[in-house]
Amino acid sequence: MSRQAVLKNRRTLLERAEKFISDIYFTDCNLRGRLYGDSCPLESLSSFLSSKRISFSEASKQNFAPHKVGDTFGPTWWTCWFKVTLKIPKSWRGKEVHLLWESDGEAMVWRDGQPVQGLTKEGEKTSYILTDCLTDEEPQSITLYVELACNGLFGAGKGSMIAAPDPNRKFSVQKAELVVFNRDVQELLTDFEMLVDIVKDLGEGEQRGYQALYTVNEMVNICDPSDPSSFPKAHTLAHKFFNQHNGQSQHTVHAMGHCHLDTAWLWPYEETIRKCGRSWVTAIRLMEKNPEFVFTCSQAQQFQWVKTWYPGLFSQIQHYVKKGQFIPVGGTWVEMDGNLPSGESMVRQFLEGQRFFQKEFGICCKEFWLPDTFGYSAQIPQIMQGFGMSFFLTQKLSWNLVNAFPHNTFFWEGLDGSQVLTHFPPGDSYGMEGKVKELVNTVRNNKDKGRANYSAVLFGFGDGGGGPTQLMIDRLQRVQDTDGLPKVQMSSPLRLFSQLQADSALLCTWSGELFLELHNGTYTTEAKIKRGNRQCETLLHDIEIASSLALGSDNTFKYPVEKLQELWRLLLLNQFHDVIPGSCIELVVEDALKYYEDIRSAGARLLQDACEALGSKGSGSPAVFNSLPWERNEVVQIQDDRGQAGLALVRVPSIGVAPVKDTKPATQVSVTVQTDTVVMENGIFRAVVNKDGSLASLLLLNANREAISDGCHGNQFVIFDDVPLYWDAWDVMDYHLQTRKPVVEVEQPVGVVSSDGLRGSVSFTLRISDKSTITQEIVMDAMCPYLKFNTQVNWAESHKFLKVEFPVRVRSPNATYEIQFGHLQRPTHWNTSWDWARFEVWGHKWADLSEHNFGVALLNDCKYGYSVHKNVMTLSLLRSPKSPDANADMGTHQFTYAIMPHTGSFQDASVIQCAYNLNFPLRPLRRPADAAPWSAFTVSAAAVVLETIKQAEDRKKALVVRLYESHGSTVNATLCPSLPVREAWHCDLMENPDLTRPALMTSEGITLNFNPFQIVSLLLTL
Ligand SMILES: [Zn+2]
């Protein structure tokens, strides 16, 4: 160091160093100004504009017209293809030469017909390296193509990121030229930047920060930007600092390249395919230059897309997967929403994902990877364990609005007691940049100090793709073991989790769901997507069961393996964490609804084929197929032989078929019109309906027990102002509850629709506003213990939230909500911040509020948002946010919910079964007139639900059946198949049989033991 005493002014020394590398100030004389040497224009630039996303081979055949830098093109979502011809000057021999490309939009460089690199200004990628060191042998005349998507990394929001896209945005190329890139300047800039950041981020309290300050100051003294021969001395000084090592106890950061790439969000699915191409080919280029660089990559669907659209890139990926640098993670088809998909959907996310990774890469992921989702079901640990996964990485809970989650590394215990080692990167981001601040925060924010000494740092631009840059890798490489900072190593998820596990003795355990205290509007937004999801889950369930039964009973039947996989994958795709939550743009909603239509139409044919195999083709007498594992006695709509529609009461056994017989109910449904009300009664309960459609009374007859709270009305529609702080489609805020207004204006008072003994129904219409109405049919069926509300809403509101309330005569501190393969309780009071932060929660087909020996359940056929506060049960129906989809939820909606008062517990009252019945209609088919009722499977215990029957993967003539314990009890059950089962084995969720555990088969059936909420899968050989 220089002998002259250095003044102790921290501020001037620090700013001096900052200005020395500034890209704004003093670039005429500072180091940054020397980053590029000579430049040279392109030989030619020409372009061709396409409204569609076309292939390279198609694009390269088009006529390209001359293009000037600065010319504008567009609009949004179009693609501009550029043809670039260039000639590198011979005099640049020995230099590193870049194509410098600064433009709006996201670009891909194509060379010799292959994608070679992504270019995105927002993602700090504006250089394509033509050569590291120009030699005489290299071609100097080169033709490249640049495919430029007219959208940014985050789509094209008008005015703000999440606003609806601007359809008319214009784009331009601001710079396109050849430059000499001075790598030595870049290296020194990185040294300077890291030291400056150490000074700033360690702060004034750390002596190490002052050591960095005097080091960087001395470097400015030594370094003459105009004289590269002065650089090595400055560089040496920096490295001396970086190489002063830590002690053994220092925290270790496991750095992994990453690129969180939303499968659709502010851009459509189709653009994601290209985002994958751009981001991943760039990661491959970095691997070629940095053999230690590791890139983690999730979502089998995206790999499948790249395999189809970029086969050359896919084989390079396979190569780097083998080398351990490109690491497929997560084991799911997409990074799905963690709340709304059904239990079986969750299983299929993993089944399709793990099988894909196994087939393409020979890899079975050990970690579930879901950085970004809006909550995590309490069944995820058990499902993960079923796929051989014990590790979970996520991050989103750091977004909690009310309560800070108390851990970064902990054991997460699920509903059934399964545990997984869970890590939230303490830097609270899945898109870090390798900066000092992130490393410092990772150590400081770690809530498990003293318990966990390892953390993940996921670096790379994310959400819209982009991924890591060379600069990020260089930054991390500088400070691998620098006293004062955590140790940094390039790592893999498996290495991180293995170390965490080896040192896990002191870790805490969190039991139950990981509830995100934010984005609670996503249980309701885009109601048609929610409905599509529920209906298609139901349809695929029924197709698989009917096809499995057909396989077991008809030798000629072919199980539709490929078609079912295709439909499942469409459903799983739409469960992506910005699609099913409804937080996507309108283009994505349109795609999603189209995929649901594809599933419905192709699914209807598959179901018909299977039902014909179970019955008879076209001719025969009317019959019904029951896909649920209990006997049902229900009123169904039928068509008689003359095609006349009518009603019939049918009795059909568990997972079976039965003829439609003209049976009479024990008690007929009566509908009586009185002065101000209509009274409906079916022998189980009596409903008194006011003229405005609300319920004055709901009386359970046997128990003589009123369900509606004194002086209140059930089925009360209410509307709220729904203006969040920022995340429009995502968030409903606590204060919306203060704006409650009952919907009271009657347009058409209650009138009787039908009253024929089997079914009684009344209907009415309410006005929500001069733009929106609710028309509802209240339906009471013979023998049915719940009252159905078939609802149609014409919805044209703006920032309003529609709900329906049932104030009930029940007092309980907890309400129960169905989740995947089970249920859980949440408080009905607002004692603590953890309680009131759950003012809006999610559930699946039912919620229940019970006190001892009496309760009320609220069922639905396509809704997910609930709240139960004190004694008021509320179902969330429709929202009307305006961004990112300006037309979200506008139009006509149909949905059904039901209210079910009951004695005893909800378990004993068959609430679970009733909610299934509401969602899974009996399916009509034709059978010979003399055919007797037939059941394929029965289960002896009411607590056990036989959820899934499907053909086993890769095995013909073998079925997988999946059951779960639904009551929260320890039970034994017997599964009795009437299909010819030869062998039965327990298997995991991957369908691998456990050869140590043959299932015990007796003449009674297969004996099974269940713990509370346990999922059991069996492999049955036919
Ligand atoms: Zn995301």
C-alpha cells in the first residue's frame, strides 16, 4: 500500500470507488468507460415480421427487407426475425469479439440453423460472443438470425407490470454492432464491484468492511484505466483480500443457477416454449465456459416442450444432465398451485413428472421444488414421501403479510405425520444475482441460526425466464471463501439437503399446512378455470374407473392409455401456479378454457366407450354407472325409450352399475306455497324459503333441530368492495369485510318450478346492480340430505366480491375444511394474528361447522374460497379484478352449492360422501333389460374412500387402486373386488410394488390397515 496516510473519510473513499466503476458518471475517464474497445457496423441488417410464432426453417425462407437500427415494429406478441450479416475486421486478431445487441423484447440468436443464445436487455444479456480470441482460422464473415419476440420478460403490461397487456406496443432495436470486448476490464470491474458492495453491505460496524474500503481505495490509486498494464496489480490486491479465508464455523451458501420460468403468466403458454429455449440455451453456453456452474431446472412439461421444439438443444441438455451440471429438479409435471388441485391431481403431477425425468434422464428427483405458490397443502409431505422425496425447497411464505414464518430450515410434518426436510432460502428470493447483499442477508436473515448452517442461494433472472449470467457466476466465484462473508460453493439441491440432514438434530418441526397470508383471492378469481378444473378432475376419475372396470370384465376392451395421458397432462398444465389461481392474462385464460373443452369433448367419448363396454352399445334399457365406492340412492334425470326426459329414483351399488327402475321414495317431496314463503320438505328436513330466495328456516326433522341462526337468513348473498393494495387478481384484503352489503333487490320472487314427489324446486332472480343478476333454483330431492342451490350469475362488476352466507345455529371454535385426501381444522375466531390472518381460506368440496351431535356442512361443485367466522359459514363465489386480465370473470357463471344440516359428527353423517355425490353425477348408460345390478369393488369401512382405479403404468392387465382414510381415524378395512384379481401388492405412488408387502387376500377380500389420513395404493394383477 502507499505510504501516504489515508484520510479516514469513509464516505469519500467509498464514493470515489463507486464513481470509478459507474456507468453514468465519469465514463470518459473511469474504468467502466474502457469495457468496450473498437466497434464496427454490421454488413447488413434485414427483417421479416410474423404475426405467428414460426419455426426457424420457415422463417429463414421468408423475404427479409432492409432494417435500420431505431426502426419500430410490432405489435405485441408478434415476432420480428432479423437476418444479420457481419464481417469481423482482420485487425482484431487476438481480441474477444461480441455482437452487441440492445433491443426491446426477448431475442434468440440462431446460427447454422441452431438456437445458440438468448438476448434480453432486461435480463442483462446484450452480448453474443462471436469469438473469445480471434484467430486467422475463424470465419470472419458470418450470417446470424435473431428471432425477436415482441414482449418483455414480464409480458407487456400497460403502465405497470401486472396491468393487462398493451396490445399495440411498439418495439425497436437500439444497438446492433460488432465490438471488441475487454475481458480484463470486466474482470477488474467485478473485483471493484464486490469490494464496494462488501464495504456497503457489511456496514460501519464491521472492521472487515474497512479492510475492503482501504483495499478498493488503493486499487483506484494503482489502476490507470488508459493503461491495461496497471490492471494486474490492482487485480492482485483484490484477490489478496478475497483469499483471506473464513474460520471453520462459517455459514455455507449452496449456490445454484436457476431460472424460475412461469409456465404461463403475463404471456401465453406458446411464448413459454420460446422462453425455455432462450433461457436454457444460454445456461448451456455458460456451462461450456464454467465447468463448475450448476443450473437447476424444474417442470417436466417445459422439458417436453424443448424436446419437441428444440431437439438439438434437448440433446445438449441430456449431455449436461449426465455431467451433473444441468439438474432436473422437483419431479412434477409443472410447478402447480399448492392448494387447489385435488389429491389425485397432486399425485399425477408427481407421477407424470417423475416418470418423464426417469425416462429422459434416468433421474428420480429426491426433492420437491416449488419456490413460488400461494400456499401448501398439509398432504404434500405424504405425497412427496410416496414418490421417494424427503426434501422440499420453497420460498413464498416469506411474502406473508401478517406473520413472519419462524423458520428457514425445519421439518414439515403433514396431515398424516409424514415429515420432509424443508428449506426456504433465507435470502427470500428465487432470483438472486450473486451479490454481496444477498450473501450477507442469507446469513443475517436465517431464522435457524445455530440449528442450520447451510443455505441455498438460487441465482438467475426469474419468473419470466432469463436465468443466470456470466457476471453472477464471476461474483460468486470471487468470494468462495472470503473472511467476513459466508462460504460459497456451487452446489446441487441434493448436496445441500444431504448436509442439512446430516446436521439436523436441532431442527424444529412445523405441523400442518403452510398457509400463505396473502393472495387469498386466488381461491376464487377466474371461476371458469376453477370449474373446468373440478369438472375435468371428476371426468378423468370416472373415465379411469369405467375403463378399468371394462378392462376387468371385457377381454376385447383396450384401455385408452395414450389418450388419457394426453388429457391428464392438459389438466396438470392448467394447474400451474398462475393459471388455476387465476393470476394470468386473458390470453392464458382463453388457452386454459380451450384445454378444458378438449378434455371434456375427448373425455366424453372415452367415457362413452367404457360405458358401452360395461353395458350394451346404443340399445338396451336405461341404467346408471356409479364411480363412487358406496351405494347411492338418488334422483337422476333420465331419458325414456321415446327420448322423453324425466326423473327417476335409482339405487346403484358401490363402483357399479344398476338399471333405472321406477322406485318410489319413502317420503315424497312436498312444496307448499304460503303467503310470504314456500315450504319444501322431503322427510329428512324442511326448508322455508323467503320470497327473496333466502332461507328463513332449515329444520332437521328427526332431531327437531333448527340449523339457521335465530333472526337470520341462510342463503344470503352479500357483496363487498374488493380493492387490494396492488396484486389485483391475487389479493383480497382484510378490510374488504368492512364493506359488506346484502343483495336484497328482488327482480323475480320465488316461484315453484317443480313439485312431482321426486324433486321439488323453486326459483327466483335477484338484482346485484343494473348490470348483474343472480338466478337460482333451489332443489330438494327425495332421499337427499342436502338442499342444492343451482345458481346462474350474470356478472359485470368491477372490483366487487360476491359471496353467499349461512349463519347457522352452531357454536364451535373450529371449522373443518376438505383438503387433498383428508380435511383439517381452522379457527372460527380471531384471537391471534395467526387466526385473523386466515380471514379467507381454501377448501375443496366441503366445509363443516359442528358442535357435539349437530353440525352444518356447506358443499360445492366448483368453488374453493371459504370463510367461517363465529357461526357464519361463507362461500366465496365471484370476484372481478381488472389486472392482469381486464375482463376477468365477466359474463355468465354456473355453479352449485348445497347446505346439509346433520346430527352426529360430519364423519358419521356422511358429509364426505355427500360432497362426492354432489360432484360426481351418476353417468347414464344402456344395459340389457334383464341385467342385474353389479358392483366391482366394495370397501367395508365408511372411513375409507376408494379414490382412484386406473390401469397400472407400463403394465397391461394390472390395476392400481388408491384408497385413503378420510375420517382421521385408525381403522381396518376390507376391499372386496368382484373383478378376477390374481395378486395384490402394496405399492408406492410411483406404482412400484413393495415385494416385502403382499396384500393379504382372503375370501372376504383384501385386508388393509389405515392410520389417520393415510393414502394406500395397491397393485392388482388381473
Ligand atoms: Zn412463478
